[in-house]
Amino acid sequence: MLVVVLALLSAACYGVAAVLQHQATETQPPELSMRLGLVVELVRNPRWLFGNVVDVAGFAFQLLALRAGPLTLVEPLLVTSLLFAFPVSAWLGHRRVSSSETLSAAVVAGGLSLFLWIARPVPGHVEASTVALVTMTVVVVGVAGTLALIAWKVARSVSGLLLAAAAGFAFGYMASAASMSWQEITHGAVSALTSWAPYGLVVSGIAGILLTQSAFHSGHLRLSLPMMTVVQPVVAIVIGIFVFGEHIATRGASPAIEILGLAVMVGGVFALARPEFPE
């Protein structure tokens, strides 16, 4: 399907961009973490700038994918960004991808395939109630803000995980706003400009970028990227189902198998991070 190809192209771009951005941010002084000064310094780094160009390409592919398919299909596929990121990271670091990394990547792909095969996501309705939109915004802002505040006060290695989780919430929200923006644009410019969606898209996108750069700066790529990679699709799936009425299979053993698929996928994602944890 076209939506799958577009989502995978988006994932590839996001994976490559994450590696380039991380390599640029880890060279910056620790005191710049979670500060605007970090971005000011990064704009002088050609690798970081190129990473952002690739990031924009990934976002363009994601928008096209969301135009063609539901959040519950597109966002889980973006987990494969991790499968693109680590080979690129290994290549730039002049090392081979280990057998454990290859096995973990296979586990991620297997869990994702199982979830999508059983869930068979179906698009929902275009409109969402005001109560649902406000609730979604309050929850996402509250959780992401709390994680960022805690990250400010804890050890750098832990703050990277918390900031990555906050970025995942921001990008999950951004995906829902992007999906809604497409629908509003079809009704004309006035409809789009008077809707919450484009403004939510911009604000959550900026917040997500700042949180991502701080997460990459605060912790190892093997810690921060998996956390963000897992949180984003989970948030988007919840929003897709409960706010936009998207459907996944719920009969019989389907929910249990879907949860199993997601659990296997998450386990594979964090297995890639395991070598970075202290013994």
C-alpha cells in the first residue's frame, strides 16, 4: 500500500536525521541542555543542519502518509526509524552492526508485523468533539511538561530518557494535529486557519524539536531514541482510537494478540538500548 511505503520512507528519514542530530548535540557543553542556547550553537553545525533537512523530508513523507491512512497504521510504522538509525550510526562510527542488534531489529519488525496483521487499522471520523480535543491537549501538555520538569532536576543519564518520553508525547500530539490539518485544508484556507489543528501542529512540533535535541544532548542515542520511538506511536494510537474514532480489531483474542505484538516490539526496541545501560 502507498501509505506503508510513505510511512517507511518517513521512518528512514527520521532515523538518519536522529543519528546526525545526536552526533552534533553530544559535542555541546552539558550546561546548555534544555536551553535555547543549545539550538543557537547547533545552527552553526553543518551536520545538525543537514540532519534537520532530512527531518523535514521525513515529516513531509509522514504528512503524505497521514493523508492516505489512519494514525493507528502510520505511527506504529515509524518505529522502524530505529532500524534505519542504528546501521547508520554503526557506519558513521566505523563499526559493524552486532548480531544482537540484528536479532533485536528482527524482534522489533516481528512485533510490529504481528500488531498490524491482527489490528488491521481502519480510519475513523474527521471531526472530534471539543471536549475530546481539550482533554487530549491538557493530558499531553501535562504529562510532557511534568516529565521535562523532572528531567531538569535529575541525573543527566536519566534526564535523557525523560526528555525523550516528553518528546514522544509532543510528536504523538503533532501527528494527530497533522492528520486533522489535512482534513481542514480540504475545506479551504479559512477553515484551516480557524481550526486548532495547524497551530497545534506548529506548537507541538517546536516543543518536540526542543525536547528531542535536549534528550539527545543529555543521554546516549541508544537510550533516548528508543524511548521516543516507543512513546510516540503509543500516544498516537490512543489519540486515534479515543479522539478520532479509528478502529482496530477487538473481537475474540485480537486485543490480547495486539498487546503481545506491541510488547514484543517494545522489548526489541529496548534490547537495542541494553548495551548502553551500566552493568
